[in-house]
Amino acid sequence: HGGLFSIVYLKSPGFGSGSIQLRLVGDKRKHYEGRLEVFYDNEWGTICDDDFSIEAAHVACRELGFLGAVA
């Protein structure tokens, strides 16, 4: 693989006493695009795009500090 990547993550109020952490992984020269991952059960995992709506993308993007998503 050996590609360049950047990681941005955010802690948000979650369920119970924990928190939800999101990060965007991809080419560090393109900090505004990448693969969305979530920290769950003590490990990072890719979010499946099956049934991932544009509304969910808007929420994730806003949580990461962006204005929103484009389809």
C-alpha cells in the first residue's frame, strides 16, 4: 500500500458513558476526502456504505468540521 494518509477524528456524545469517534483516512494532500472510520470496541473500522444516506454523510461531515457532503 504505502500511500500517504491523514487522520482527523472527533469525540462526540455517544451512548452510555462512552463516546463516538470518527476519522477520515486518505491522502493527506486531500484532507477533505477519504474513507470514514469509526472507533468501536477498542478498534477502528470502516463504515459500510450500504444504506448510508446523504443525510448520514452530512452529519458525519459536520461532525468532522466540514459544512456538509456532496453526492
